[in-house]
Amino acid sequence: MTAVRGFRSGFVVLAGRPNVGKSTLLNRLVGQKVAITASVPQTTRTRLQGIITRPNVQIVLVDTPGVHHPRHRLGEKMVSDTRHALADADVVLFIMDASAGVTREDQAVAAVLKAVTKPIIVAMNKVDRLDSAALEAVEASVRKVGMFESVIPISASVGTNVDRLVEALVALLPEGPQYFPPEMYTDQPEQFLVRELIREQAIQLTREELPHSVAVDIEEFAPRPGTDLTYIRATVYVERESHKKMLIGRDGRLLKEIGQRARREIEALLGRRVFLDLWVKTSKGWRDKDELIKSLYPE
């Protein structure tokens, strides 16, 4: 792959503790829904890439599961994926939740980033929740945490200073090739995106104890001959029978609602009609089963 003189490109890794808005920011920067979002931590479970292409630059944004203390094999894989992504970065975008201040978890992430030799920009997210005095105080605290190229206050949900952030990232990228065609906004296959859209609805419609144990596998994904309809059969995995009952709901109502909401999102993504056939399966302790983890989250 040959670099064109004056063309900048590179990989920008989004790092930070869980639930600071990495996925929301990724979607905002790309201008498309690439990553699912939810109010629970550790929604992102695997590395995924969003792509910004402009006349003289291509930024490959790498969303990561976040740095945390793993409590199962899936968590270990998530942290490993994050560390490998950091090792391959051209620039690191360290995202913090400005409305929460600098937490111990943020400091733990900063400690990990001390080993990174590439430039680091801090995006202080959710600044729309702070007044100017509080923002100044948080920024002063952030600057004490480490040596950063710049600290930029943003709001991923509103869009505040997002253009300024992109300009700062572009300035740090090396000259390089265009890695992806200009029309691509993610390198993830349709089935991955569909799987995540189903999981997003399951997370949003269930109680706090359930989302962490939910995973989705696509069993069948095929167009129906002679129609514009795509048939999708998906299995939603949970760890306990009680979780299965909760997810299905009384008379199957909750599972039906998950399916209806997910189908609308999937049809918008694919641009065609979808028949979504959802099933729920219990796999006790699946987050510690390497074989199932590799099947659900392949490298």
C-alpha cells in the first residue's frame, strides 16, 4: 500500500475506563452508527473500527472495550484486545467523563498509557453537564494525571468541539496510504453489526443484572429467493435460567419487544426488509468458556 505525498492516515485508538462515552463519540465522529451504546459499563466487548475519509486524510478509529479489572475469561480477552490496540496506535484518544471528574479508574488507565510512546490527546466528554468554573477545575485535574498533547473539552452527544478534536487528531497523523475505500465507514461485516443491534435492545430493555451476561450469535442470515426479505435467526445467550425467563418475559412479550426494536434498526442498516427469528439459550458461565467466547467474538 503506497502513501500519497501530503495524504495523512493512521489508527486512532479510543481508550478510557468503561462507560465514558467512547462508542457514542465513535458514532459521532464517523457520522454513522458503528458501535452500540448503553448506560451500562462494558457494553463494547471487542475492538471495532470506524473510518473517516476526507480529501487528504483517512482516520481509522479503533473503539476498545476499555481498561478494567477482569472478573472472567471474557473480561481478560477484552483487556487484552485493548492493550494490543494501544500497541498498534498512531495516536491515542484518552476519553474521560468530565462530569465525574478524574476517578481512580481514570488514573489506572493513565498509568497503562504511560507505556504508550505515541501521542495522546485527552477528550473530556460530557462537558455539556458542567458550568465553566467546574470545567476549568476538571481540566486542571486532568493535566496533573499525565503528559498529553492536548486536552479538549467535548460533548459526544451534542457535538461540542468535535470538529476541533478531529483537527487535532489529523495534525498528529503521519503521511500514509488510504487503507479503505472512501465509501466505507466501518470494516465490520453486516452480521457483526446485526448481532450488536440485537444485543443493544436486549441491554436497553432489561434490568441491570442481566446485560453483562447477554451475548448474541447469528445462526442463519440469508435472503429469501424472489423477495427483498432477509431471514435472520439469532440466539441470545444468557448464563442463568432465571435470566432466560426474564429476557423472554411474560407470554414472550419482552423478547417480542426486543425483536421488534432490533428489526427496525437492522432494516435501517441493511436497507431491506427483515424477518428476525429470536431464540434464547442458557449457557451457564459462558463468559469463562474459551470456545464459546472465540465463536461469539472471533479475532
